Amino acid sequence: MTYYVYMITNRSRVVLYTGVTNSLESRLWFHANASPESFSKRYKLDRLVYSEEFDTPEDAIAREKEIKHWRRQKKDALVKTVSPRWNDLHDELFGGPIIACHPERSEGPSQSKHRSHRLLSVIN
């Protein structure tokens, strides 16, 4: 299994969120479809600007913690190594922008309709 450390931001790049997951596409979908009270919705985080792959969850978590303790300037420099113009990498990796769904729509990436409907019901 592959584990990912990722960073997402908003249009103005004011907030930079660092996270870890074992399914990058699904995690980004959940950020896009989170409840209005969530951190990612409150700050309109909708752009994947950085990701790294790891073979073990321990390595990914250690890297996430390392990055989270950095000053913003160092994080910005890291993002610029893979996305100098802060482009949304989701487009390149998954063929389009992160999509937010409405409750009447069926499902997120790799999710059954039942699980997706239950998650969307909790979100709204």
C-alpha cells in the first residue's frame, strides 16, 4: 500500500493544510465534500499543491509531523519544488479538479453508494 503526505490550499494561498492518507483521491474528495464547519470548508481549501509517496504509514506520519513544524516560508519553498506556480496537481494526477458533490449525487471515488450516502447525510 502507498501512503501520501499532501498539502492543500485555497485560491489566495493564505492557508496551507498538511495531511496524511493512504488514498489521496478519496481524501481530497472528502475535503471537498466536508461539512461547512470543517477546517477545509471554512478556509475554502480546494487545491492540491504538493504530495509525496511513502511505503509505510510510519514514514508518512513522520514526514507529515516534520512538515507541520516548519515555518511557512519553508513549506512554500517545498511546494514550489513540484508546483512553481502553485497549480492544482489534482488535475494532473486525476484528470480534473476536485469535485464537491451534492447529497442527491451518487458517490465519491471508490465508495459504495450506501457508504457515500451515509457520509453525505452526516455532512449536510
